[in-house]
Amino acid sequence: MKATSKKDPKGNINNRGKSREYLENIRIQAVKLYVKGGMKVEDIVEIMWMGESTLRYWIGVYRKKWRRWLKSKKGKTGRKPKKENNLTSKEKKILKAVVLKEPRETKKLMLDFGLWTVKAIQHAIKVLFGKGLKERKVRKILQEMGMTNQKPLFRAYQQDPEKVEKRLDEELPFILDEAEKEKRTIYYWDEAWFKSANHRGRTRWEKGKTPIVTATWARFGVNAISIISPKWELRFMAYESSFTSDTLLSFLRKLKKGTKKKMTLILDGHPTHKTKKVKSYLESIDHQIKIYYLPWYSPELNPDEQVRLHVHNDLKGVIVANKKDLIAKVRQSLYRQQKQKDKVKSYFRHPDVQRNSD
């Protein structure tokens, strides 16, 4: 019999849309013509309008005595879709409770990273419920749970939350009241180190070729001290030597020189800030400069940390030749921030430091 199959515009055999009975009959007749009729494959293809590779496949099936494969299966044709597991409402509540905890507290999950990525949650589902879900399914579940991908705020695990609360609820109001009564200007203090090998960033180049930028591989750095006030004032000092108590005293003397105004400095608890030299100097000037300390490992309470971050961003992708060049770039960045009062003002808008402004 001659099939009524049609060829597509490219000349390929197209049997799509035909019934199971029709396709079964085509297969059986074609194999019979080859096995019992002794016809060549090329001739059968012409008569039956069947693809050559398809015919050779079914002949191989027959030779392996898999005749039953020639017959169509009952029911729907095609591959059955694999049933995918899902989480129950109870399991979703458990998963959300686990995710909202700090990853380091969920030791039973054996996670060696601290961020709840989709793959980490996929692993947690496997450990907790024994269900291997695909990433797309995990994303859909997270969306149903109202959990989105967000940039976190990092905190040091050594931080003492009780001391932070005490600082905000008791110590800070006292400092603000004292500054108001004694007409003191409050400054937040921070020191930072900026290195030469800051080889980051991207550059434009020809497609498919890796750009080469010549830069110094010498390892050196410069230090800088900066202070900012809620009145949008920024003062700084950049230097090449290491930070010591003498460096701190040198900066304090510059602050005190030519002014009679009283000041309150808020620093971190570094031992260099608490030496006998520093205490003796403060007593010698009758505590016109008072110093208070932030809780350990609490940089988020210090708005002056933003000054350091902006200098690092300004140095990103900048090529420096030597230490003199680097210190000039650091001073340039600090001068720029000093003139931008609105930028200094924005440093106090962080949720953790808003209560620190006047």
C-alpha cells in the first residue's frame, strides 16, 4: 500500500497527526517488505514514504525480537510527565522558620556558607523533608512564601547585642544631653588603611580579546583619619606611617589649635585610643575634648565608616605609581567629600545611626 504521508517544504517525511493504528500498520508493512519480501531499504522508503533512518531503526528492533515494540501502546502516546514533589503548608512553615534563623544556628543542615541562596534552600529541603526539588520549583515556593532575594547587612558574630542596646538606650542619650548642655560638637572618628594593589573594575576593549593594563605590583599603603559631625562637617588627616597613640595626639592637637570650642569624640574601642598618653593629654586641656567609645564590633553605629567606603570606591580602578601618588589620590577623595555637605549628611541617614544625629 502507498502511504498518504506528506513531505514538508524541506522534503522530509511528515507523519505527524496520524492515528496510532495508521503508524502501526506502516511500521509492520515496511518491516515485512524487508524481511519477507527481500526488498531494499531504498525501495521501501520510496514506496512507503518513510524516513530511511526510521526504517532501519524498526528493522533493528525486529531483529532483536522486540516485535511488540512495533505495536502502538494503549493510552496516550509520548513520554509521561514526571510527577514533581511539592511542599505541604506545614513543611513551608518549617522551612520559613529555618531560613529566618541565622545559617550558623542551623548546624544540622551542614551548610558551609552563610547566605540563603536558592541552592542552599534546595539542599535544606532535601535534608529536612527528603524531597529533591528543582531550582525553578524552589523559586516558586519562595515566591509563594513571600521571600525575595535581598542584599543583607552583615554583622560580626562577636558583637554583644545587649551592649548595643545599652549604647542606644542609655549611653547615647546621655552623650547628646551633655553635648547640648556644655555646647559641645559631636564628632565620629574612624581610621582606615588604603592599599596600592586595588586591581578591580572593568575596562572597554575589543570583543574576544583580553585587555592588559600595566599597574604596580609593589605592596604599600597609606593611612587616614577622618571625623564627621551631624552638622555635616568633615575633617581628616592622611599619613604614611603606622597609626599609634602619638598619631592620635597629633590629630587631637590639630583639632584643638586655634579654637576654644568643646568637642566630643566617639571612637571604637581600639587599645591605642585608651593609652596613658591620651588620657594625660585630655586632662591637660581640662577635658575640652571628651572621648566616648562604641561597643566592640559595631561599625554600623559609626557613620564615619561611610567615609572609608567612599574612598575605597573612588580608588577602584585607579592606577597608582608609588606611595606619594596613592596618598594624593586618598586626599583628593577626602577633599571631594569634605566639600559635598549633602553626602556627609547622608552618612547619618542609615537606620542604625539615625538616632546618633542631633
